[in-house]
Amino acid sequence: MDRSNWDVPLDDFRVHETVRVRFNEIDGQNIVFNGNYLIYADIGVTEYFRALGEGQPGPYFHQYGTDIRETRCEIEYHAPARLDEQITIAARVSRFERTSFTVHCAIFRGIERLTDIAISYAHIDLDSGGVTALPGSFIAEVRRFEKRMPLQA
């Protein structure tokens, strides 16, 4: 996955969601358990699609008779989050390919970057289950919405 597009400051993300680290999210070292960052990323993806007008990606793509499926996830940890800290989940679409796109989520404590997560989604036809081209209207809507233009492969 291309990490050259990861060094994005918090202000360049259009979607920000602040959450507080809860007791059930930490491990025996009193830091957020690594798997919980994927849950935080899911919150970021949901809030991204809410900002586009839908609360979940499924209903957004169902208008096209399609859906999306996660195909790859990459996480880079920079610093831990701890119990009761407020963290900001930031999300943006960072890349388009013909039949897929990538959402970059970054977790911040203030302006300190804690984690970068890239999630790639394949665009799937609901009838056949096969991959299909991303709708041009989705790409155009994201381009109008984003502060930083997604890469186009």
C-alpha cells in the first residue's frame, strides 16, 4: 500500500470524530488494544459516509445496486492511546482505482498522530458478486468533498 499519502495533517481531513478511550478498549499494559484501532477506523468510515449523506456505506452503494467489501487493511502504530483520553478519528478517501477505493483513517491525540490505517474496499455488484467499476458520481462527489484530492490509479 502506498504510504506516501499518509503524512496528512489533521486539518486536511474533512471528517473528525472525537471519542473517549473506555476501559474495555485497553489491554494489560493500560493502552488501547491494537485490534480496537480497527473499530475506531470503522467509526471513521461510518462518519465519512454520514458526511456524504448516508450513515453507512451499504445504503450509499445500494442505490447503484452494489456494495463494498473490505479487501485489505494496513495499520501503522506511532504512539499509544490510554484510558480516558479523548482521541480524534479522522477519515478521508485517499485513493481511487477502477473497481476499488481506499479510506485513510488517522487517530490523533490533539495534534499528535497515534495511528494510520488504510482500508481498501472492492466495489461489488450485488447480483453477480463480482467487482465492478466505481460509479463516476461517487468519485465526483468525493472529489468535491475532499480538501486533499485522492490519488487516481
